[in-house]
Amino acid sequence: MALDLSNTLVVGISATALFDMSESDKIFREARNEDPDKAIELFRDYMLKHENVPLQAGTGYPLVEALLGLNEYMQASDKSPLVEVVVMSRNSPDTGLRVLNSIRHNGLNITRSAFTAGESAADYVEAFDVDLFLTTDVKDAQQVIDSGHSAAAILKNPPKEGAEIPEGQVRIAFDGDAVLFSDKSELVYKTQGMEAFHAQEDAMQDTPMEEGPYASLLKKLSKLQDRLPMKVEYSPVRIAIVTARNSPSEMRVIKTLRAWGVYVDEAFFLGGLEKGKVLKAFKPHIFFDDQDVHLDTAANLVPSGKVPYLSASELAK
């Protein structure tokens, strides 16, 4: 009988997002410019030579470690894990052995993997029932976002300043428009200006916004909170929205979340203030945003991922 993961949060992550593989990637990129065939050979030789040397943590590692820790709250009656992580890598099975050895070295309870030898790992997101796909590959992330099957992010380099995250918690921060919510309101701001944006959002505060690319992930996190043995107010899963919205457009955000039936612990309506300082105080395992203007600062302070626009979106143009 197939395992039912409909109530399990499934995270797919590339090897380069889970671990720091910058050294091997550099070897491959530099050699590829001269001879693509030689580049593959050099990369394979390097990975085989170092396959018993554990890789260092990548940008997505703290989130994965914290999420897997939630499985300690599983009840005897649970038929599926609270969280499942799948490594989805463009490595071949041969060169991927170093990744598997590193997973075991770090004691991560990851049992599923896909090694595609250069082919797009994004092709297998739906097959593994992935809710969130974390990668450093722009094309793979775009493919997943456009498919509509799951949320996806292109992870930035690890932050320069490592924030001390409270133990025993999973802390996730989201931007609002074009991430949790559709890009329609953002388009009004971009095309008609701030005054028109505020007027529309105030007038439509009782009309829930349409879902954005991360709405399904937020709802899956809500299911995860429901499966935990404590009240949601005391849940180890702590969620924040960090948005440039401010009064009077903040009302629609809160009422949309209420209509979706999801619980958010914290919300910050910054009205154009820098997000980095708030994120540094919140100390998330990951922050998701669609705009580099926010991410370039945030990524120096906390692990961050860029949410691509749908290819068909006017914002992408």
C-alpha cells in the first residue's frame, strides 16, 4: 500500500541548497568553459576522491534540520510522518554518494532521494508529492513555480551573520504580495501608484485575495500545526509575515488569512521600512520574498530564498 503523504509536509531540496558545494561547482564551471566532457570527468574525480569528507551546511540546512526535528511529536496513531525531506540532485548516483554520506554523518533522517545526472530534478517534484522545492538552480525553480504543483525558491548564499535561532522551533517568514497572495494588488501598485493601491485594498478589505505561489505551502503548514499535540498558540512552528504594506492595506491581509483558516503568529506591516532589521530580530530559518531589493539585505542576516514570478505574470516582464 502506497504511503499517504497528503497530511505530511514534503520538502524537496537540491544538494547545493542543503550543503555547501561551491568548491566542486567551481571546479566544474571553470573546466566547462574549456571542455564540457573534461569538466564532467574532473567533477566526478573530485567527488569520488572526497566522498568520505562531510560537506558543510548550505543555506537550506538549518530549515531542514529543524523541520525533521518536528517528527519527534509524532503520535502512535500517526500513519505518516509530520515532515518528509527528499534530496533532489543533478548529481549522478555515483557522485551523489558524497551527499548521502554527508546526510548520514549529520544524522539527518532523510530516506528518499533522486539523482538525475544532469537532468532537471524539477521534473520529479510532483512524483515525490513535494510541497516546497528549495534549489540554487534558477531554471528548476522557475519550472516548479510555473507548474503550479508546489512552492519553490532560489536560495541565496548562506548569511554572513549566523543568527542564533531558538532551539526546538521552526521559524519561517514570508513576504505577502506575489508570494502568499497573488500578484494582482502588486500590479496595481506598480502600474497605478501607491494611492491607487491603498484605495483598492481598503475598499476590498472584506474580499479575500487570490492565492499566490506559496498559499498552498502556508495551508500545509497549518495542517502540520493541527497534527502537533499542543495548541497552535504554543506550536513550535512559528510563522511571520513581513510585508511592505501598511495602513490601510493591512486589513485585507489579516482578513484573507482568516478566510483561508490559517494561523500566523506574527505580522509586520513596514510601510517601506527595511525588512532586514525585523528579520534579524525574528530569526527565521528561512525568509521568502520575490524582490531582490529586500533579499539582498536580508540574505546577509538570515537564510533567504527568492520566489520567482510566474513566467506569464506581468511582473516577470
